[in-house]
Amino acid sequence: MRLEARVPLLAVLAAFALAGCTQRGPAPILGVLEWDRIAVTAELAEPVLSWAVAEGDRVQAGTVILELDARRQDARIAEAVSQVGMTEAQLAELTHGARIETIDASRANLARARAAQEDAESEYTRVAELRKRELVAQSAVDQALAARNQRRAETQAAEAQLRELTQGTRPEQIEQATAAVAAARAALETLKLTRERLTVRAPRAGRVDALPFHPGDQPPVGAELVSMLVGDTPYARVFVPAPQRAQLEIGARFDVRVEGAPAPFPAKLRSIRSEPSFTPYYALAGDDASRLVYPAELLLDGGAELPAGLPVTAVPLTP
């Protein structure tokens, strides 16, 4: 065989040898770049008044993001303040007891009732004597007896009222009034806390990813008002093929290449699920398209300016 014919053959064999070496290495794992995401939801269905930031802005914890209309909540707070004042006044009245003027009026009522009872007692005695001499009918005696009993009952009621005023309030009533004050104050604090959250602030430092509602919109209760991307670095959400799952442990090292980035990023395995799922459409590649995969998260070392959603390819590093 001539040398010229052997050169292409050697080149082909060398290419196959290199391909075999490449295939023996760890297969790349496909996925997408993500950030830890948090959301702030609406606690009241109030219109959006204004934005204080724009989508894509970086904010610090506590930064005002948007304002909701607080007029209705302010009215509720004013009503709750009045309720607290009323319950506190009722408690003070029960604690201090009756005023001296009220006690004096009760004593005067008792004196009037006793005088009326004495008059009814005398009238009944007189009519009873006349009946013994058969000078009046029995009906007159019955009427006098009923009048006397009524006056006695009125005297007993006046005496009981005076005792209630002079002996003070029962401890159970004071406890009930104290509980009513505590409940009214707690309701007021709840309303104030909800009022503060009508000014939506960033719960953590991060980037404003989405503001779904614009000024003038009225989001329903529970709607997502702002979505934020937080954390120092992004992570790669990848899908580990079943044949590679047994070889990976938490902390395993990877090289992650992000679409559009000039160089790969070192990363480590932060988590991996124990339940498999089917390969998502954007991770389909050859035979792996029909296999089960295990969702995992690779925390990147760097890439703080990378946006979410970029395709990634991760290659496990052999220890």
C-alpha cells in the first residue's frame, strides 16, 4: 500500500479514537439559568397609585416599590380607634364605680319607695279593720293588699340598686371589659399593619423582575404585586439523566457554560430531587429524550449580572 493512501486512513482512525475518548467522558447536562425568586402579594384589593421603581432595577431591602390606595384602610383605622376609646371608657366606668351623684339619686329613690310602702301598709291595716266590721267589701281589702305588696317590691328593688352602686362592680364584669379593650386594640394593630403593607417594600435586596400591575389597576387579594430575583449569584436548574444520578452527591463540582458567556462558571450541586421526571422539551438531546431525569440545582460561583432564562450546559468534574 502506498504512503499517500495510508495517510487518510490514519486520519480517520485517529478521529474515531478521539471520538471514543470524548464519549467516555461525562456527558453534558442541559438546563436553564435561574435566580431565587420571591413575590409580594396583595393583602387588600386596592388600586395601584404609583410605581417607585421600574422592572430591572436593583433595590435594597426596605426600598419602596409601589403604592396602593390607602383611603379605605384609613377609614377602617379611624373606626377602630373610636372602638378602642369606647371600650376603654367602659372599663374606666366599671373600675371607678358609680358617681356620688348617682348614689345620692338611688338613696332618694329608696327613701321615696319606703315612704310609699309605709303609706300602703297603713292603708291596708285601715281597710282590714273596716272589713272586720263589715263596713267595706272584700274587694277593697284585696286592692289594698295588692298595693302594699307592690310598694314592698319597689322598696326591695331600690335597696338592691343602692347596694349595687355602693358595693362596686363585680370582678367578672371588669375582666370582660378588660378583654374587650384588648380585643379592640389588637384589631387596631392588625389594621395598622395592613395599612403599612399598602406601601409595598422590597423584602430583600435584589432585582425587580416583574411589576404585573400598572398605576390605575386594581389587583385582587392574593395577586402578585411584584416579583423579585434575589441572591448573590444565580443557579442552573438542570436535569440529570438517570445513568448519572448515582454518581452525584450534594457538593459535587461542575463546569457550567451559559449561553452567550465567554467562559464557563464553576458551580456546585446544591440540591437534587429523589423523584424523577420526564425530560423537558428544551433539554431533549439524542437518546436522553426518552429517559427519566432528576431535577437538580447547581449554584454558580459568579455570574451576578446574568439574566434568568439563559440555556446552560453543565459538565460534572471528576474528583
